[in-house]
Amino acid sequence: MNTLTGALLLMGVTGLLLGVIIGLFARIFRTPGDSRVELVQELLPGANCGGCGKAGCADFAKSVVSGENPPSKCPVSSQEQINAIAMALGIAATAGGRKKRAVARCGGDTLQVTRHLNYNGVADCAAASLVAGGPKGCRYGCLGLGSCVNVCPFGAIEIVNNLALIHQELCVGCGKCVEACPRGVIALVAADSEAHVYCNSPETGPEKRKYCKVACIGCRKCARFDAEKFQVNGTLASVNYDAADLPTAADVDEVKCPTGALLTAARHHDIETNDPAWENK
């Protein structure tokens, strides 16, 4: 009993001495912190999303103070926050540029695209894609297993009818979901665009229609309507998000896409949540 007590006492004294020594070394060799870093971090949104390319807001704040990055590099910050950081550091405020949001360029939900196998593996898009190309007939569409949902720090994505549905009002354009999607279905686009082409397949129109009812067939109807707002690469149309005037809901109504690949974000959301079996007639 005395031996055990002695051993415990020795361990306690040794631990205390080591703690004191470590504390002294930390105090002696401490590097003075930069109060500006803490100030910038307080002015940032605090999302820690990594959309700036840094590990988090603290790391980004250091890069701003050092001059490596401008405050506008943060995709979540408003122009007011960018201006406040610039004023605090005494630097010129730069415009944050056109805000971006993520869009999942696929309309192939459970009722619109054929399935060629029942996938019972790990609920991960990258893993499923390696198994015979995934459960859906389209090799370029959304797999709908939620890898993007798992990485979104803002809860802006949900899986509805085996399809990623991005809530525009919650998305800040951090880009985490873009990195997580193994098929490149998700892209960061101009946040103020009302319309999107919900198709990602470069295959020919007839080939796409074999497995997807709402695929873009490359008819060029949208490009003929307005070549500035819409582009067609091969047999896949897309919105020109760099255009000065982006397509509106009125433009979508005027184009009357024959397959329904061109939709407004609001209409796409309404279809998936209320009428996934719709047919564009």
C-alpha cells in the first residue's frame, strides 16, 4: 500500500514539474499575436466553409492581414463586411464580384430517368459511380446518394426523388459540393440567374432520350432565341452566366424548351417537391 501511494505521489510531482517547465518555455518563447488577425476574424461571417481556399476563417484572416488574399476572396462575406475589413486594415476595398450559387445541372429524378441496377452499397456518390457507373441510366447525371449533402456546411442541399436539390436561399457559393460531386454535375454559377439547363450529358439527343425524359437534346432553340444568353456546345445547351443580361423567367417561357431541360430554379424546385412525374408538353 505504501509502495502504491509513493508511486502515485511521484507521478503527481513529476507531472506538476513538467507542467511548470512547459508553461515557462511557452511564456519565454511565445510569439506575440497580431491583434489585426483577431479583428478580421471577428468581422468575417464565421462560416468556416473553406470556400476561400483556406482551412477556415482564422487561417483566411491571417492571409488577409499578410496581404496574401483580399477580403473579397471570402465567398460568404457581403460587400458591407468586405468594406469593414478593408477599413479596419486601412486598405482599399475591392468589389466582391458577381455572387455565385451552386446548381445541380440534372433533372433526372427517380421518375424521369431509367434505372439499370439496384445499388445497395455505401451511400456515397463516388463509390456508386465505380459500380457499373451507378444506379441510373445516365452516366453523367446526379447519382442522388447525398455526398454533396454531407459536405454542405449550410444545409442548403437535400436529396429529393434521388436528385440533389439546392436551396438557393441557403447556398452561399462556398464550393464544397462542387468538390464532392464525382461527376461534375454541380457547378458554381451567377447567383442572380433565374434559369438553368438541368442536364449535364454531352451525348447525342437520341441517345440521351433513351434513358432520360428531360435531357437537353441540343435542338438549339434557346440559342436561336438569344445567342448571348444561351450557348450550345455539341448537343448540350447551357446558360451563359457571364452574359451582362442573364435569362429570366420570361425568357424561359418564350423559349419553350421541348424537353423541359431549361427551367427556372423556382420551377425546378416546384416540380421536384410537388410533381416529379410531370411531362413538358
